[in-house]
Amino acid sequence: MRKLLVIIAISIAMPFNLHAQKIKKHEKYNFKQTQSEYIDFKKIDKESKIIRGNYNEYFKSNKENPEEIAWEYLQSNHAIYGLSKDLKEVKISRSCETSGGRYVYFSQYLNDILVCGTNITVYIDKENAVRYILNEFRDISKYRNIEKEPTIANNQILNIIQNYLSANEIRQISQPQLVYFESEDRGLELAWQINVYEEKLQEAWQFFISANDNNRIIHAQGMTRYATAKVYDTNPMASASARTNSNIYYGITNNYKDNTDANNSDLERELKEVTLQDVTLISEVRNGVTYYGLKGIVL
């Protein structure tokens, strides 16, 4: 039993890798990209000159609440981060405590609608000092005549997706959310964001569909990525015995034994890389940001 437990522990500890291949021809990447450069411990947007990352900050406040400290910092430094003085476009999304301090997260809004993929992270250490900032807000001040209301209802978008994928059966795995999406070809657009699952090919998709331009797919991204892992098949003693045409015993033959937590070349030789087709990459949309995880079959 002890040997079996050792084998299982080693197998589970092997890292997963996610293939980054495109799923099919229907994928369309249209999220506007930004270019940055690093100057004096700061990441600077090349076009707007807005600070995208400030890695050597020290801002001390008299306040004790980390969220209030983060608000005060952004108000005091709004210009260098491309924010309005009154922070009317900024809403706190969440905060979390760590052993080293607290992270406070903000999202960007326009007309009380979330701007997709936006996030400001303010890190506050245990001494209540702001130490670094990451800024993923979009520079949208240049846009004029921005649409505020959708003309395409959210109950139409599944039919648009079904026609686009030429799919017989799809189901939604997230509720449609009205967002602003900054695309490469048209700039800031009002869009419906939704995640769906295509049943026949068993593929998950994320779509951004124009809320005002009929049948326009702004962005379509396949999210199903099979995982790979290195495993023993079925255990290293059996595979080594078969490979060498001899009897291999754990703890007795050659180097097939515990190596005090260090890598063991003989045991590693028996690892086999496999595709785990029952483990897929899943996603969950929170505040316009897609969070990914692994999901398998529940027995």
C-alpha cells in the first residue's frame, strides 16, 4: 500500500499544461492592443503616456482602511493614470487580504456600463503604504458620440451566434452582460458579452456581439483547451519491467527508489505525457474579466 501511495502522490504532483492552439476558423481576435515601455521602474503607455505599472511607489496615508487609502491615492494621482479628477469612471470591484498586505481592485465604467477587461490593482503593505499599482484602464477619452443604449435585444444574440458557428445546438453558460468593448477596427463599441457551449464539438466560446450593429461579431474566442499531464501508466515498476524486459522492484532494483524529495531520473523516465480530454479549461466572467480554471468529470 505504501508504494501505491507514493506513485499516486508523484503522479498528481505533475504540472498541467494548456495547449494554446486555436480551436477553429471561427475565432476572431479584435481586442485593441496597447504598447508600453519601461522607464524608471514604471510601465508607460507609448501612445497616451499613461502609467500602466508603477513598481517603486511609496505613498503613506493617515487613513487606516486599505480601501480608503487606495481611493485617496488614485484621487491624488489621477492624472498620471489617465483618470478623471472626481474618479467618476472608477468603481471598486473587490479587495483581498494576503500575508504581505491587501490588494484593492477597481473597474472602469462609462454611462454606468462596465468597460470590458479593465482593472486597476493597488497594493497596500502592512504599514498602510501604497507600494505598487497596475493600470489596465482603457484610454477612452478620445471617443465621441458613444452609444448608451442597445438596439439589439439580448434574446437575439444566441441566434446570431448559432448562425455564425453554423451550429445546431448551443447553450449559454453565462448571462448576457452589456459592456463597452474597445476593438481594433472600430474603437469603443457597446456590446453583449456572453459565454456559450457548442454541443456537437463540445467547445466553449466567449463572444462579444455588437449591441447596435445587426449580426456583427466583434470578438469570438474559443475557450476549450484540453490539458496535458505527465503520468505513470500504470505505474513506473510495470512500465520499466516491460520496457527493459526484466523484473523491476521498487526500492531494490537500481535507482527505482525514494530520492529524498529530489528528482529521480529512473522514475522520471517512466513518465508518459497524455492528453486529459475529460479535463477542460472553463471560464467565469466577473466584472468583465474572465477567470479560468480546470474542470473534469464529476463521478
